[in-house]
Amino acid sequence: MSLSRKTLEHPVLVLIVFALLGIIGISSFNNIAISLFPDIDSPFIMVSTTYSNAGPESVEKSVTKVLESSLVSVNGLKELTSSSSEGSSAVFLEFNYGTDLESAVNDVRDKLDRVKRSLPDGASTPSIFKMDASAMPIMRIAMRGNRSTDDLRQIAEDDVIDILEQTDGVAEASVSGGRTKIVRVEISENRLAAYGLNISAVSSALAKQNFELGGGKITEGKMNYVVRTTGEYSTVDEIDDTVITTVNGYDVKLRDIGNAFMGYEDASSTVYINGEPGVYVSVTKQSGTNSVTVANATYKKIEQVQALLPSDITLEIVSDDTTAIRDTISTLVTSAWQGLLLAVIILFVFLQNFKSTLIISISIPLSLVITIMCMSFAGITINIMTLTGLILGVGMIVDASIVIIENIYAYRSRGAKPKISAALGSQEMLMSVISGNLTTICVFVPFLFFLKDLEMLGQMFKGIIFTVVIALVSSLFVAIFLVPVLAGKFLPLSNRTEKPVKNRVLKAMYASFQNIINALTKVYRRGLKIALDHRAVTIVVSVSVLFMALALFPTLKINMMGRGGGDDSVTLNVTMPTGTSLAETTKVVQAFETIAKEEIQGYTTLIMSVGTGGRRSSASTYTGSLSIRLPETSKQIDTSETIQKKLRAHFDEFADAQLSFGAGWRGQISGSDIVIKVRSDDLEAALSVSDKIKDVMEKIDAVGEVTIDTKKGLPQVEVVIDRQRAYAFGVDVTTVAREINYAMNGVTSTVYRSNGKEYDVIVMYRPEDRDKVSDLESIYVRGANGMVSVANFASLKKGLGPVSINRENQSRVIEVSADIISDENANVVENEIKSRIADTFVIPENVTVSYEGSWSDVQKQKNVYGSIALMALLLVFGVMAATYESFKAPLINMMTIPFLIIGVVFIYKFTGQTMAMTSMVGIIMLVGIVVNNGIILVDYTNLLIDRGMKMKEACLEAGASRLRPVLMTTLTTILGTLPMCFQFEGTAQMVQPIGLSIVGGLTSSTFVTLFIIPVLYSLVMKEKKSLDGGAAQAVADFIQSGDMPAETDCVQAGIIANQSVEDDIVETLEQAVPDIRYTIIPTVNGRGGDNYKLGTATWPEQNFMMIAYIKKADAAMISAAVRMLKKKFPKEGIKLFFM
């Protein structure tokens, strides 16, 4: 019994199963996380080490190189990079995507344990961090009130942070702006020296006097008492009264050499919100959580916090990254609905039947709901990539249902009963729809083998692959099991002559649709006849157009992630000359803030930030940024590009500032367009070459702001110690470095607790004792015979040092980078840079220059995509060869694949859009899609040839009769994908190239397929002779014997096949034509290898012949039934002929 018959015998079971799947799928919506991008396990590990008071070169030599020499042997390491800056070393380890980072972290920890003894005494224990791309702030909350920013920060730290961090899904809440409240202990340099003390002595004395420790317990009588020594400070005055030392019997208290008071750390950063000094709280979500859900929960917490704050303080959300997520998701969901609606309209136009359209339309949401259910079970989030997969699926998942409903529809229009039509119609097309879906599915298989090579894009594409494949598999099950059941129950008899449409509007609409289809078919048939009559010309013209498209390909705009606007913010980065004060940097950033207020329209928030904050980060006071937040793209007055142009027009007014724009979402994924890396062990030579390259690049109009990640400009004072004199005073270098650091930056002595809050107690010189370079010489260090000033054994030397030193794979490297601000391709600009560099200066032998950036990434990925495409072609060919049991027919289909390039090139050329690496996903998908039309044409042409039709007639008839299903499947896919081509909202633009590639490529390949396939078929396939002529004569002889009646409205059909399938043939034909009359001519037993003769025909003895007597109207039913049997039993020699 066939699969279709088994399904149709249990319709209630089928309906219940799919209803349950739908209910489970809908309920899974509440359990699936929503995010902008898929969760990606970032393959990066950072090792951070501090080395206080050490310059970048010292950090590189004493810390970074030591760590690199050990970490370079970590298993699976792809690249090792590092950055050495003042007092800090950061080593980054990059692994291949998919690497087990837990195992890698353990390996790194083992390496560090072996080498940490080799680090200098002043270096901290290296810390290991796994880089988490999702651990980024999703929301910024501004605090405003009639108070200082220091007070606002204190309120935020005391009353806001803890409550926000209690929110489900929130990993951290941090404060920016204002200064942290501390206990400042400011010491007079003169008084300190007078009593023979130094900062270390004061800090140590305070720490010893602020201590609490449990002393065990005492049992007295029947009671146990816990012993606790309480010695912590209860007031700041107690700190002032602390005895630091005793001199000649006199207690020297802290108030004798300085004073302690509640204050704030030294200012090293400042924040302005919409032009006013402010404070904001950044909220970071936990990895793997639903961003939108976390944001919604945070909104509720903010309402709770607001109710607890003083009335003059307000909380305002100034940025919410989940807004972009919501907008992008909403845009893509809208596109999905638009595509679904367009697909349904196309179905109705062609089917001209509400119930048929409804049956197929049900398959779309049901397949999508099942896909979402599978996503929920697999832990895959709803994001820009998975939604793209669902949109692509909308147009393709109806293909299988269309093919099956069309065949069932054909049976019903001939008058067959619903159940029989459903059984025969679905079973007949079973292998076709399976092979058709397999050709589409198998193009995604190669991606799974190259995910690591595709790096981040590979991780992102997993969502598309999963959703498309599951959607297609789901649609296949719906088409095979549900559609026949629904058609068997609800599909009406649709023959217009037997049941005419009564509604005038519908009748007119049906007539119009049918006239259009008939006219289109007529035009196509004429065109195909001309193509078949002039096959050489047809091929030459087609190939010529293909070569024209290939010639235009180099003129297309190509970029790693495409181009265009859509960013919801613009960030201007300002870097002043190294060492510039906080106040001076603030003036420059404020100037741009003023420009933004006066010239930019439609922004929502301006956030200005100068410095990086932190008591020990004074060196960063020369950096700042201005973040301009924008509404969603459709509501923007000035776009991100317009804003950049307006601000860039003022760059010349700030000659001392290095100005650049932060990366938008494209840059965050693909990096800068142009990256030039300069390598050399000679830092001076490398810096010189980098500066020259920067000068060259800045003269090219297509190049935007040029930045160098390493520059020599950090003003520094080097304390040069005379080792002999230091030794004579009994002073060691470590002690000197520590005392200088403590005096200038302060040292955390202890912690003061008050009212449940903790404040660091920082001991430092008074500001007036540490504001001149000469103050360094007055710092006292304890020697062998007492206190001695730095001036006695050291000299001061001013100079410039590198701000940071970057290394890549254990070699120094300087990166010069820029983005392209015109429509020029990255390779064109890169070649111009190379040419100008060669004409301008000679690169020294000890310096090497390499070109990287987005074009380099494109070149690397090109080979990977080539391998994916080749594997996809082989898999598609294999599926078709297995379906046809032939190599010629698949080759004919494969010949149409190159012609998809025509549509891809022309759609990018005429729309002016930029090709991206995501375009390749659409092109590779087309490999599996475009051959489906060829399968339909070749399959039906084979059938007509088998029936004895001449080659040219068969090609014409197959093309004309299959035009309707070809157009239906093509248009549903194109129109289902079309809304994606108009994605101009934010990050939704990332998937626009996929839609453009599919629409353009499928349009051209379908047009070419309808003409090229018949032409190639007629050239490659041989004209078949009538295989059943002898058998037909045998039937004629048999009929003349009088055993079968002769009637003018009847025909006789003969079927020859192996005896093993006799029962199956009889059962199938009786289902197709219930009133069939037939006779069976068996073989003669016992005749060995002899042939049994009937009239003039012969056939092997293991075969039998069935002669059927049927009405002419049932001939098509018999043909369809035998066609299905041939596919089911391809090796049983089934042959059909009519008399």
C-alpha cells in the first residue's frame, strides 16, 4: 500500500498531529529568546596584567614578551596579539570559531602558572578573561537633578546600581560621570619630610589602626561568648587622630602632617548629556538572555527606583539598543507577512480557486510555526539571521504543496473522486517533490563543512541554514501528509464547464486571469518554437548575454558587509595630542557638540564623554567622544552619512585633534575598509613609515579619516637613577618606583565603613605638592640611614615615549586604518594607495608593509565560497542523477546555473546597491533553487517522449504545459523574497544583498531555463523509437479475435511489466478508473528462456500484459497512474501504449 493511501486512510490522525505541532509551535514563542544578532561564542581570550608605574616599553620587555613566549604554544591558537601601555599589558589569543574555550582557558592557565615567576616583582598576577561579544551595554539611563555630578554618582552607586543588578538577566550596572566618593588623606610634603616619614609609612600606620578580627570564643559558666576585636574607624576624625609615629616621645598624628576628609577622587573624566553635566548608568545583560525581555524588566525596575529617589532627581532612558532590535525584528516580520501575502495572491491568480489557495496557504504558517518550535528546542534565538531564513522560506515552502495540489487538481478536473485524486496525485509527485526539496536543502550542507573557515560570518549563517532547512523539511511533510488529506476532503470539482462560477465578480476575475495566462502561454509557445528552430542562435545569444554580465561584474561595488546608511547613532572620536589636559580636551568635544546642536536635525540624544575614568587613568584625558543618537531610519531627518559630512566639514578647524568616526554595525562585524600593517623591530622606523602612509592616504578623496593605533607622543619624565649613589644611600630601585607612584597617584591604605557603605581611604600628596615636575625630586625614600630625597641619587629627563606598543605574533606592528567614504571599491582604493606609496617614498628594508581590511577579507572568503559552491553543485548533480537514473538529464539542468549570474549582476548594477559577502549566500542558494524548474521541464519532456511523441513536439508541449507550475513556484519565491530587497532600516540592511541576489538570479535563470532547457534537451537527448510497436500489434491481433468489444468512444490501453508488480498495477488502475475493464495475458510456464509469442510481438517470459478497455476521457487518468507506477517501480520495465 502506498504512503499516500495510508495517509488518506487516517485523516483524523493526520489533522490532530499537525494541529498539535501548530499549538506547540505557537506556545514556543514565549520560550524563545530575541536578540539582534545570534549568540556567537567569541573565540578570544584576554590575559591582563598590571605593572604599576612602568612605561609601555618596560611593560613590553618585562611582562608582555614573557607572557607571549609561553602563550604562543597554547593548543589551537590562531593568532597572538598584544598591547603594552603605561602600567598595563593585554595579550589577546584568537582561536578558530568552534574551539572549546573552556579547554583553551585551562591550557592558558597552565601556561601562566609556569611563567608567572618570571614576571617582575611589581607585576600583578595575570588575569584571564573570555571575550563575550554579547556582554555589551543594552541601555543607558541618565540621572538628572539640581545637584553636582559627584552627588548624582554617589546616589547612583548607593541607591540605583544594586536594584538594577537584581533584575533578571542583568549582569552588571555601571556608572559613568562624576567622581567616586573617597576619604582623601592629603599629606604635606614638608611636614612629612620634617618627621622623617614617607607615604608608605603613613599608609601602613592607617591600615594597622583600622582593623577588626575575631578572637575565637570564651566559655564562662553556662555561656559561650564570641570574642571580637573592634578597631575600625567610626568617624573621619578618628583617622585624623591616628598616631603615625613617635618622635622624641611625641606622638605624631595624621593631623600633624596632613588631614583626612570626605571628598572625591581626582577628576579624570567627564560626561555631558544633551549639553549638561550628567551621570548615566549602563546596563549590561547576561550572555544568552533575551535582550528585549531584559530591557522590559529593566523598565519596570527603573519605575521602582524612581519612586525611591528624591523628588528633584529623575531617571531618563537616553539610549536603548533593544529599540534597534525591536525595529529590525518588526521590519523583518513585516517583510515576512508581505512576502506571504504576495505569495498567496500569486497562488490565487494561477489556481483560481479559493479552497486550493487556502490549502496551500495553510502550509506556509504551519511550516514556519514548526520551524520556530524546532528553533526553541535547539536553543536558537529569533534574530536578524533566523528571521531572514524564515523570510526566504516563505517563498520556497509552498513549492512542494503547489506541485502536489496541482496534480490533485488535475485529477479532480477530470472527474476523479476526491480520495482517489488525492492518493494518485500525491503519490505520483512524491519523488519529484522530495528531489526538488533535496536540491535546495543540499546546497546548505557545504556550509556546515566550512563554518570555521567563514569565521564570524559562518557563525551568523548557521541561523539561516537551520531555519531554511527546517522550514523546507517541514513544508515537505506538510505537502506529503497534510495537503492530500485536506484536498481529499475539501477540494471541489473545479471543471468550469461542469460547475460554472455563478458570482459575476469572480467569474470576470477568473476570466481575466485565465486570459492573461492563456496569452502568456501562447506568446511563450511561439517564442519557444523560434528558439527550437534556431537552436544555435538561441545558445549564442544566451551565452553572449552571460559574458556581458561577467564583463560588468568588475564594475560592481563590492564590500565585506555592503554599504549604506541605517545606523542609529554616529560617534565622533576625538584624540588630542598625548598629555592634553581634561579641560582642554573637553573644550574641543564641546565645540563639536555645539556644531551638532546648530546643524544636525532630528537627533534624539547627545552624549559627550571625555577621559576613560578611574583614578589611575589620567593619561587618557586627551581622548573624548561625542555620541549622536538617532531615531529609526524611517524617522531620521539627517542620516548617519549626512551627519558625518556635516561634522567632517569642520575638521580643518581643529588642526591639533585627530578625528574619526566610530564603526557602525558593519564595522563592528567586518572592521575597517582599509587596514595597512607596518611591522618592524625598529619602532622609530615603523612610526616614520606609518606617518608617511597616513599622509598619502589623507590625500585620496575616497579615503575617510586615517588613524594610527600607535604613536610616539606620550610626554614622560624619566627618573634616571644613579645606581652607585642609590646603593650608597641603601636605596633600591623598587622602593623608589613605589614611593614615586604613591606620592603622585596615591595609594589605597584601607577602607572606611559608615552607614553600611564603604569608602576607599587614599593617601596622597596635596595637589600643590605634586603639580610640578620638580616635585618629583622632593619625594623621600627610606634608606639605610633614614629618609633621603630622590634628588640625592637620581636626575629627571623629559621626553616623548610611545603611548602603547602593539604586537602581532610576537612582532611589533603598527596599524594604519581608514574607511572608504565614496562608492569606490575597496580594491580600487587599495591599489591607488599602493601606487601612491610607491611613487612617494621607499620602504626601508627593516620594515614590512601588508595590506588587510575588508577587501583582504573578501579575497580570503572568496576561495571558501568557491569551495562551497563547487560542493553544492556536486550534491545537486548527485540528487538529480539519482532522480533521473541518468547523467544526461542532470547535465542539461546544470547548464542553466551559470545564467543566474545575469540577473545577479544586472540587479546590482541597476539598483546601485553594493554586493556583500552575504550576496554569496543568496547565489549559492540559487544553485539549489533554479534547477527545480529544469526538473519540472525535463521530467515532463521525458514522459512525453516515452509516450511516443516526437522530440520537437515534446519540447514544445512540455514547455507550454509546465509554464504554469514553473511560473507559480518562481513567482512565489521571488515575491516572497521581494520585501527583503527593500530593507533600509538599520541592521536589516545586512540581509538585503541575499534578497537581491535571489530575486535577480531567479528571474534571469527562470527566463533562460524556459528556452535553454528545451533547446539543450533537443540537442543532447536522442530521438526515441516506438518501444511498444510490436506489443501494440499484439494487442491489435488480440482485439481482432473478438475478446474485446469495439466502441467508437472507447480506447484500448496495453501495459507490459514484470509479473512481480502485477497486483500493484491492477490495484492502482482500479483506483484511478473504477469502471475499468481489462484482461491479463500471462506468460507460458515451463518454457525456460524462450519468448512467448502473440501475433507479431515478443516479450520476455517473466513479463505479463494487461489489456484495458476504457473511455477516452479516462486515458489521462491511466497515463498518470502508470507514470506514478514507473517512478515507484523504475526497474520493472513498465510500458504503456494506446490503440
